[in-house]
Amino acid sequence: NAGVTQTPKFRILKIGQSMTLQCAQDMNHNYMYWYRQDPGMGLKLIYYSVGAGITDKGEVPNGYNVSRSTTEDFPLRLELAAPSQTSVYFCASTALAGGYEQYFGPGTRLTVT
Amino acid sequence: DAKTTQPPSMDCAEGRAANLPCNHSTISGNEYVYWYRQIHSQGPQYIIHGLKNNETNEMASLIITEDRKSSTLILPHATLRDTAVYYCIVRRQGGSEKLVFGKGTKLTVNP
């Protein structure tokens, strides 16, 4: 299994541009999450999904959108990028049962200038 | 806000046990203690979790006090690759339950 994969690894955006961060998992996990991590800080939850077609907001959803059309994929859309969205973005997933431990991807480092 | 308190940093000699403390005095009866770590620039990695009994897996041991107000993560033989930020998180089980990350403990394993 590849686990949780994210693309791209790095990206520089200009203010006002848009982009989609890709996340995929091959573990057949129902739950998927997007977090952001600012320098020296812990992770903050942006959005999460409990299954295909179902998404919900986390702590810091403003400026982002998500969709979940398949179990495997959970893309994060940034519209009108702002410098405050400069961060490292992590995607995670967890199974429906068991210990609900979350498995994280390697992250996407985004800079908005 | 995170419901846990951890020291900001700790040091450990390579080959020795690393004991990382965590206080969670307001933990509820149905909340578990989870530990994750984050090696520089990588995604967080799940280590272990427990409710009230001590737990052990191939990575670490988790000791939870009888009153459940604190716990200790033990890495029995720390290596240089264990240098990371360690996060102690309390949460209920369930996919909709948030992981709230505080600032964690930066563990440095020295040769």
C-alpha cells in the first residue's frame, strides 16, 4: 500500500491565484482530513469527510473548499490565495473502526506571495 | 484549545529510555490518550493510544496513571531517528472526533 499520498510537494502561488491540493489513500478508509501547520505551531483541522459525498468544516475552513466524490480522493481547493494561507498542508485518513488512529501524508508546502 | 500540557523540550542520550510526560487533568471518562510524533518536515506518525490500562507496541509503551490525569510515553531504547516533536492528545474514539494538536515536546536524542 502507498498509504496517503499528496501532490504537489511544493508550490508557490501569487496572491489571488487558485489551486487544488490533491490527496489520495489506498487503504479504503472512510474518514479523510485536511490540516494546515503554520511554522512552529501544531496542526489545525480545515475540513474533514466521513465518506464519499459527505464533508464538514473543521476549525479553520475559511478560504478553502473540499469535495469527496470517491472513497480514495479528497482534494482541497484554494480560491483567491492569500499570504495567510502560506503553510504546510497535511492530508490524513482513518478507518471506520478500530482505534481511529490517523495516517498522514507527507505534506504540501505552499507559499503565497 | 489542547487539553494537555507537555514540557516544550527534552533531551535523551542515545540507547537510553526516553520518558515523555503529559498532563491531562480534565480528561473525561470516555476520552483516550493518543500519542503522535512529527519528525522534521514530515507528516505526523501515530505511535500508540490507550484508555486506562498500560499499552505496549513495537514502537513504545504508554503508562497511564490510575486517576488518568497524566501519562508517560516511553521509548525504551532511543535512537537518533527518534528525534522529533511528540504530541499527546486526548479525544474520544470516532472518525469525527478531532485531533487537537498542541505544541508538543521536542525530543532531542544525543549521540
